[in-house]
Amino acid sequence: MPEITYADFEKVDIRVGTIVEVLPFPEARKPAYKLKIDFGEKIGVKKSSAQITTHYTPEALLGRQVAAAVNFPPRQIGPFMSEVLTLGFPNDDGSVILISPTQPVPNGSKLF
């Protein structure tokens, strides 16, 4: 990967939000959930599709804070419009582990 400047990094708006709704997404090509994530008053509630079914149940996701890039353009995924990119890392088998703060922070807080 090429080096970037701090100004390049600042172009990606990564915020924390709380998952407030989790629905199955049977139309997705790979197993996924449809999420609604609350990013606070300034950004509001946004939708995201996430392939995180291996390690997370809907019950475990509700109320969990996650990191997401909120300034990408919306992306059509089958019949669903994803508005933010929920962030995670692949583990050894390639399944996604979500990025979450280790302590509660206000929804909408920006990563820096």
C-alpha cells in the first residue's frame, strides 16, 4: 500500500455508533445482517449490511457499539441500500471481527 498523508486519513470519517436493529438478510450472496446503527443527533440512524453472522447473533449485536465509515456514498446490495461501512478485521478463517471501543463513548464520536 502506498503511504498517505494525515490529510488523506482525515478524508475518511470513521465514527462510533450503537446498533439499534438487526435483521436477517437472506437475499445477500453471503450470510449477512441488515443493521441500523445510531450515530447520534448530528448523523442519525444509518443502515449497513454486514457479513458478521459467524461470530455474532442478533441478540449479541443489539446495543453494541461499532466503528463505521460514514462518508462513503450509499451502496446498493441486492434489494438493500447500505449507507455506512461497518468496520472489522478478518480472523484466521477470514470471518469478520467487529471493531468496537473498549469502553462506552458518545455515539457519533470521530476516530482520530
